[in-house]
Amino acid sequence: MTDDEHTGTGTPEPVGQRPVSRKTLLKAALIAVPMPALLGSGVALARDHRPSDPPLTPTPYCDDGDDPTPPQTEGPYFKPHSPERASLLEPGMRGTRLTVSGYVFGPTCRPVAHALLDFWQADTAGAYDNTGFRLRGHQYTDVRGAFALTTIVPGLYPSRTRHIHVKVQAPGGPILTTQLYFPGEPRNNTDPIFNAALLMNVRQAGPAKQATFDFVVAGG
């Protein structure tokens, strides 16, 4: 499964049976365009066309079947004012290293620069830090709408499957509160909150794991 076969907002389709979407082309363009060009001329969109062309009709929720990322309960352990950081790793922290990366898109497939993402999660024993900010932190997407989080695979909290909490907000937009899940977890079948639309793509990378997920939020 590739990053574009599942954007975190729908059910993946088999390779070769899915048409190339605007978002797929957009992500390829974002990766290919050098950063100085992005800073100088704005984000290069796959849907861009010549000034003489008629305007394109915006597509709600992008053009590949994506709905806005579904919200989920905040849970009892959210804490405001987390530190700004892209890595939640600390000296002596136990657990399997995990990198989560992706993009934040608006409802018309445009990447959202400077979107806020606030992450919090349990440690490898399934415990949340409610006195400090261990395994808590926020960051902002870059000019391409991209983000990357370095953390550990969370442990199992009682009655829940493995998950990571996140709040996402486009500048001036409403806050999306949701959770990200891991494929193949036995508790996915019994967790009453679990939503398959929020599954990340996860692959093994040596002793670590790499995950991808794209958010579609209002206000972008």
C-alpha cells in the first residue's frame, strides 16, 4: 500500500483500480518543487492552469472521494499549552520509535500552510503524563502543508486499541479533534471508538516504524 492509496479519510482501493487524483498529483508536485520556488511563487498546485483558461469548479472534499477527516472524542487527558516541538522523544524513553508524516489539506485539495497540529499519547506502558508534557507537543505545517512527528508507538490503554490523539486547525478555522490508529491491531475489532477511516499507513523501517496520514480540514 502506498501513501496515496489511503489518505486517512476513506477506504483504500487496490492498486491499478484507482484513477490518478488531483491530490495524488498535488503531493507529487509538492515533493518535486524546491522550497525557494514555493516561497517565491506560492504553492504549486496540480490544478493550476494558465491565466487565460476559464476558472475550474472547486471540488468539495477534494476529487478522490475524501471527506473531511472524521472527529473523535478528546478523551480525559488533553492538556493545553503543550511545548512546540516536532519530536516527542526524550532521553531514556522506552518504546519503538515512530515517525508520523503527511499533509494537511483544505476541502478543495489545497494544502494548508501553518496549520496547527497538537499531539498527545500514552507511553509504552499505556500511561499518560498528566503532570508534565511527556509525549505531548504541537507543531505547524510548513509552506507545503506538510508535517512530521517523531515519537514512539503508544502502549495499550485499558479498553482501547493503540491510538494517538491530535487536534488540527487551519489558521482561523475550526479545531478538528480526532485520533489516529494502527492497522492490524487486535483491539481494533473491539474498541467502540475505533474508526477505520482514521487508520494510518504504517511500515517497518529497520527497528523503527514509519506512518503516514493526511488530514482534510475545514477552513483551509
